[in-house]
Amino acid sequence: MRVFVTGTNGYIGTILGPYLAQRGIEVVGLDSGFYNDGWLYSDNRSLQRTPLTLNKDLRDVTVEDLAGVDAVAHLAELSNDPLGQNDPEITFQINHKGSVRLAELARKAGIRRFVYTSSCSVYGAGTGDFLDESSPPNPQTAYAECKTLVERDVGAMSDSNFCPVFLRNATAYGPSPRMRFDVVINDLCALAWTARKIAMVSDGSPWRPVVHVADICEAIYRSLLAPEDAVRGEIFNVGQNSDNFRVREIAALIAEEFEGCEVTAGPSGGDNRSYRVNFDKIHRQLPGFRCQYTARDGARQLRALFERIQLTQDVHRFRAYTRLKQLQHLRKTAQIDSNLFWT
């Protein structure tokens, strides 16, 4: 199988390329290169199995770029809620229109399998009950709304010749060379290591499901290989029921793994995003899939990594590890224009 992976230089993509290659899948990639300034560490896997990557904007992909490809795994969008809210119009252009256009090109090129990485953030402000794939989305941000629109529009393309699969990932965590410190577990672990203190700006009451980056890669891998009838047009929440936490519970868990770390809470926050998610379907229906890691595993991995590379506060705070900061820097320094095209 030859798979076209968008976002191969990103947080998940840097893990996914080698992950698929180790399992006998040929990977060709696409990436805009926005976050190439950030590379936290190197290892044999990341260096030896880096896929051939086309440095190109998602909006500029052509059908010729997809020649000889059997499947698409689409990760490359403007990632996370703060970044999406910073410029909702551009977010809709890239995340919604760009993703739907990519699916249309894939179908035109005769590619049968299209795996789209959606997000559990589509559930938005939940009721406190466990939400499954049949629960109505309640997006609270431009980022989450775009996810629901792509699911709707690409899902409508599903037929006997085109098999889209939608993976609603929980909030990712875990080591990646192209690290992100704007996701909750990674950021709190870095604070626990560099400052020995996690000072929450809210009371930590919102619920968040979390999932290890390698388990996301496993879900993508299994979605590429599964029989079409098992996954055509299907939505899968990606994670496990035991990894639904209140943010304050995540902070307490991390403090247990980082000796000497203090945790303090703030006032009740204004963020109404809070959701618990049921993950039964993916373990029941996606052949071969199961989660390998827990949040505590991730905290231990990150602690070992930070100790090995001697992570400092300056590195933790470096702009390239926070999506919004990096794009603001590229705009401010006129490396990209107002529409996020390279100048």
C-alpha cells in the first residue's frame, strides 16, 4: 500500500510516517512546513524512516500529486481551538474547504480509502454524560465546527468506490520530535519538570478525554487496512473510556510522576468546553485496534524524555512548540502573508 499522508512534519505526522513504514506501508507526505523550527529530540526511528515529503500548501494540492496513491491519511489542518479562533475565516478556508477539496481530488484520482483525523472537540459543551458517535455534535469553536462540516461533506461522498473513515481523536499526548506544548498533558508535564509547579488558571473542573499519539497512529493504520464494509462512512471516537479526566485529575496524576511538583488551582473558568466520551465502538468495530497506553504511561514517558534531553523553561516556551505563537511569529516576520501562504 502507498499512502499519501498530509501533515508528515507535524506532531502526529512525525510519528505516523515511521509507524506506517515499520509496518510495510510506503508513505509519501505533504506538509506546509509551518512548524519546522521546532525539533525537540532525535532517535533512530524518526531519522531513518522520515518519508519523502512534498513541501506544499494543502490548498495547492493537485490530482497529479496523488498519482499512484492507494489511500490518503489527512492530518494537515490548522490545529487546535485557540489557533482556529485567532482567524476563523482562514480556518474555514483551510480546515473545511481545503479538506473537502482534498477528498474530491482523491476520489477523482481513483483513491478508494480516505482517513480523516477529526476530533472529540466536536462534542464541545457536553452534558456530563458519556457521549458516543451517535451523540449530536455541539462545537464551540471554529476549529471544532470545521471538523463537523468535513465529516458531513466528505461523508456524503461515500459510495461503492470511495471509502471515507472519520477518526475523532481525543486530546493527544506523548513524545514526538515535532513536539506540541499547547496540549494539556504535554504542557503540564513540561511545567512539572521545569518549574516543579502546575499553577492551573481555572479550577480544573472541565472534562477532557486524552489519547496517546501512538494510539492515534494505530487507529489510522487499522483504518487503512480494515475491510471497506467495516469502516465506510463510519465515525470512530479514538481513545479509551478510562482516560476521561477532569483537568485537575490530570494535574494530580502528573504531580505523582514528577517528584516535588506542586499543584495549585485557580477560579472557576469561563471555558465551557467539557465533555466525556465513550470509546466502545472503535474497540468493538475497528478490526485489530486497541489502545496501548494510558495517561500515566504518557506522563512517565515524558518525564524520562525531559530528563534525557534536560528540557529547560526556554525550550518549553519556544514559539515553535505552540501552534498559535509560531504562526503569529511567521506573520510578524513577513514569512507568511495574511492568508498563511509563504511569501
